[in-house]
Amino acid sequence: MQSILIGLTKYIFAFLMAFYVLSAYRGAVIHKEERRKNIYLQQYILIFVIHFLGYFVMYILKEDIRYVGFYFVQLIYLVVFIAFYYILYPKASRLLVNNMCMLMAVGFIMIARLNFDKCIKQFVIAVFGTIIMFMVPWLLKTVRSFRNFGWIYCITGLVLLTAVLLGNKVYGANLTLSLGPVSVQPAEFVKILYVMFVASMFNKSTSFKQTCIVTVFAALHVIILVLSTDLGAALIFFIVYIAMLYIATRKLAYAGAGLLAGAGASVIAYKLFSHVRARVVVWRNPWKYIDNSGYQICQSLFAIGMGSWFGCGLCQGMPDKIPVAEKDFMFSAITEEFGLIFSISLFLICLNNLILMMNIASRCKTLFYRLVAVGLGVTYGVQVFLTVGGAIKFIPMTGVTLPFVSYGGSSILSSLIMFALINGMYTMRQDEGEKKDGKKQKEPQPKRKEKNTERYR
């Protein structure tokens, strides 16, 4: 009976996730908040049911009471998170908040399945990040001078990235900066500072001289990352700058020149760095190097193939055979145990987040906020593409994590801040709309009084 029940859960997971995706896209096309209330309720139910089923299956199969206690702690966190965000920021995009909760719930389940101790660390950092997240929209609304700190963002980002060169080498790249017992990945936070820097500089001017200055300092960020051989982050920074450059200047020539320069730089990087050459060689034919450098990507492809449409079932596969599965190959691990329907649905939730971010960006009337929203949205979208594309061998692996899902304290903390900034701008846009509506209603009143006095005169 137990085996039948566990076997049924993999179909239930796929159905629930597909239904959540349907509700997310329905919510994205409905403009009236009143009509979205039923969708929000459906999403809450689906999030909590998937979260409960995940920990229920792990408890049944592993017979470890720790999973029960940890489930209730996470349940309280998710309830408080949703409730407090709605109370503090009732005008925030609840679709973004719900998507974020769903991704975190799936991440908590999968990390707990792979390594329980790491899941505890991830959860503690998520709680800390949530406290910061609650403050970000308020700060964005209160401190309007954020748009004037361009050089501060730039210098801080360059100092942090330079400090990384002295950090520990992880899989051939300088990624972390150790501060006592704590290891931080500064590039995750510099992504935000980098977007704020570019937006601030272009908000002042989009002249040719200003564009050249911003391009030089943006290139410095990328060069330091290349020297650290953190090529995934370097690629994200480059694509984000091209997108922001085009949005700010509306000149295809600039974007085209940037792409040509990037293509040339990638050839140079291939010639200079053996680390890059190794990844390209393995990407072209991983089966030839399956015993050494190609082992990781081959195991990833095996996992995806084993998962098929509905997966092997939670705790029924072997995702722990993939090296660093909880970080770089979380998408493959999820596909093996939850199946292709579930993992494609997960990818569609990430795409839904990108659509919502771009929609918020398109409605921001201030250039600074529009550029920040575009920059953060592109950062998120490219990161998801690099992670999923690397896992399925569509592109070479870049060592980038899946936001909110993969293990990594710096990753989840920076992702929470990014989404808080986006929601802060969405809230500000809502406030601006209400003020304009109020002005439209008040404007005709003094005119009527003037006309009336003229008649009596």
C-alpha cells in the first residue's frame, strides 16, 4: 500500500505543478486585481500541497522525524512570508511573490532530499534574506537619491570583484570570499550594484561621451570576472549591459557593436584560458571524456533521460550521482525525480517571472527605474537560461545556479533582494497611478467655480 501511494505522488506532483503554471499565466493576462483573487487562492493551495507532499514522502521513505519538524518550521515561514508581504505592501505583485514561494518550496524539498544539513543552512539564510527583503521596497520609496549613487555602486562592485581574486578557487574559478567561517560569493551581489550603476549613469545622460565612460567601467567588471575565470557571471554582466544600453539609447548600432566586441572577446578567452577550452571540448562530446571531465554532464543527461515524463519519484532516483547536483545541476536532479512535466513547468514559472518583470519595466516612466527593472529582469532570465541550457547540453556549463531553487546562500539572498527591488518599483508605479487619478478628479472642480463666478459677474 505504501509503495502504491508513493508511486501515485509523482503523477500528483506533475499535475499540481502544471495546474500552478496555468494559474500563473492566467493571472499575468488578467489586469483587474479583483479577478485575480481566486487565482491567488489556487496558488496558495498548490504551493502548500506540493510542499506537504514533498516532506511527507521523505518522512515515509527515510523514517527520520527531523523532516516532520523541519516541514512545520518551513510552513510557518511560508505563511508568515506571504501574510507579512501582503500586509506591508498590499500593492505589490502577488504573482511574483507566489512564484517566488513556489520556487523556494521546491528548492527546500530537493535540497533536503540531497543533503538535509545544507537545507537547514539554506533555510536560515532565506529567513535572514527575507528580513532584508521586507525593508528594500520601503527604502526604495523613501530614499529617492538612489539614482544619484552611480559611482558608489561602480567602485563598490569593482572592489568586491577584485577582492574575489584573493579568494578560494572552486572548480577552476575564483568565486568566494571567506570572512571567517562564512563564505560569500560577491559576484551575486555585484550583479545588483552593476545594474544600479549602469541605470544611474544612463539616467544622467545618454550622450556619446557618457556612453563611452559607462562602457569602459562596465567592461572593467567583465574583465575582472574573466580574470577570476568566473565566466558564467561575466557572460551575465555582458548581456545585461547590452540590453540596458539599447533600452537607454535606442540605438541598434551600439548594441550591434557590443555584440561584435563580445564575440571577439569570447574567442580571445577561448585562446587564453584552458578552463574555457576544456568546457567547450566537453560540451561538444562529453561521452568521449565520461571517465573524467565529461562525467558531470553525462550524469546530468542520464538523470534527465531516467526521469522521463513523470520522474522516478521523490527519493527513488539517484541525483546524488551528479557531482554538485544541489548547485549547478539542480534542474537535472529535479527532472530525474519529478519528471519532465514538472521541470518544464518549473522553467515556465521562471519565464513567467521574466514576463512580469518586463511588464513592470515597460510601465516605469522614470528612466532609472525602467533600466533597473530591465537589468534585473535580464539578469534573472539569463541566469535561468544558462543553468537549464548547461544541464541539457544546449550550451557549455557555466557554473550558474537556478535562482531560489539551487543551494547557495549568496544566490538566494541576492535573488530575494532583486525581487524586492522589482516589487518596490511595481508598488511605486501603483502609487503614481493613484495620484494621477486623484488629480484628474480634482482638476475640474476649480474650473467650474470660475465659470460660475463669471456668470454672476
